[in-house]
Amino acid sequence: MPFLRPMAVGWRQGVLRRTGLAAVVGSLGKTTTVRCIAAALGEPEPLLPFNQFGLLALNLLAIRPGRKRAVLEVG
């Protein structure tokens, strides 16, 4: 979905410019790691609680304005 990338870049640079992001990548243990990081930061459960198969743009667009931090799973 190449059309999502420019939208996600604009969303990140505009609306989410003050949001701290942590992206977890790898082949094993991402979901557990994301949940542990979110719990340690006092954040709610991840917005998309499953692997988006590398669609970082989709994960970024799911973050709502006003959040201080977000943890993303990207596989």
C-alpha cells in the first residue's frame, strides 16, 4: 500500500511530532516484547495487538493525537 507512506509521514511530522515512538522488529518474541515495554512505560495495550507484516505506515496512522508515547510492532 504505497499510498499510506506519504500519509504516515505527514501524520508523524505534524500530529505526532511530540509523541515518542518505540518500534520493535525481529523474527521472534515481538508481541511479548511490545506488551512488556508498554507495561513498563505505563501505556495501554498496543493499538494494533498483532504484527502488521511490515506496514509501519498503518501502525503510525493508528496512533491517536495527544499520546506521549507509543510502542509499535513491525515484523
